[in-house]
Amino acid sequence: MALPRTLILGGARSGKSTRAEQLLAPYEDVLYVATGGTRDGDQEWAQRVALHRERRPASWRTAETCELVAVLGDPEDGAPVLIDCLALWLTAVMDECGAWDDAVWADGGERVVQQRCDELAESWRLTRRQVIAVSNEVGMGVVPATAAGRRFRDTLGRLNMAVADASERVLLVVAGQVLTVKPAAG
């Protein structure tokens, strides 16, 4: 039986990635799409990445990319996909567009970022692949002190809503406990 398109939301260190991996544990061939990239010289980040890698089965493949539209649209690769995570993807998109800068945001950066989010949500809706995406639920925390932080939070919230709308199942992980927000039909 094919897995439904599943979005797993949660806060930092909530257990959302672990839950996504558990859902795909029965599959020998999984494409794990890591959107975080590398951060030269950041030892703490390197340790996080290493822990994620060690948890995954050796038979799983890893792609370190933010080209999620291409991954979702690949008709040749039939393996289930785990995208970890949409928040890091959005960070990369905002970096690429210079959208952290207030002037860039006001001068078309917002439109470009929203277009990229819309393309991703549409690719998610149209994919024929079995997919699970992990994303941070950032709307329940502290209001960011900067305009750039607030725009990131707001944009990620809209992206999460669009992906959730196009998903058959949405889960929320809080303190390692999984709450079903949108159950898969069946």
C-alpha cells in the first residue's frame, strides 16, 4: 500500500524527523533529501547532521539538495522520499533571493520567494511519489524581534498551510508524541 503524502510538523527537537524515519522504516530504498547543507566550521551543526545520518538505514540514499521540485517530479525514481526539512529549504531560498534584507524584500524579493513556495506546493500536490516532508511549526513560539525573522515565520507558516492542504495526512509532534491533525483516508 502506498503511503499518503504526509507533512510532519513540530518544534525544534520535538521528534518530528525521528517519526518520519519510523514511518519509512519498512522500506529498504528511500531517498532522504537533506535541505540543510553544510555550514563550514560549525561543529554543532556537523554533529546534528552526523546523528541524522547514523539513525538512517544504510540502504537509504541521501541527496543534499534544495531542488525539491525536481525531486518530486522525477518519474524515474520510484523510491519513497523523505524531505527534511521545509524550514531549511525556505532558509536557503531566502538566502538565494537576498530576502532577509528589508529593501530586497520590498523590491520584489517577497514575490520571488512566494513564487518558489507556490511552485513547491504545486509540485507536492502533483507528485506521484510517496513523500513525507518534515517542517518546523514556528507559529506557536516567540514573535521574532526582527522584520526578517517575522517574514520568515510568516512565509513558512503559509508554506506549511499550502503543503498541508495538498497532503492526505498531517501530523504534529510535540515532546515526541504524535498528534494526528489530518488523518489519511482509508
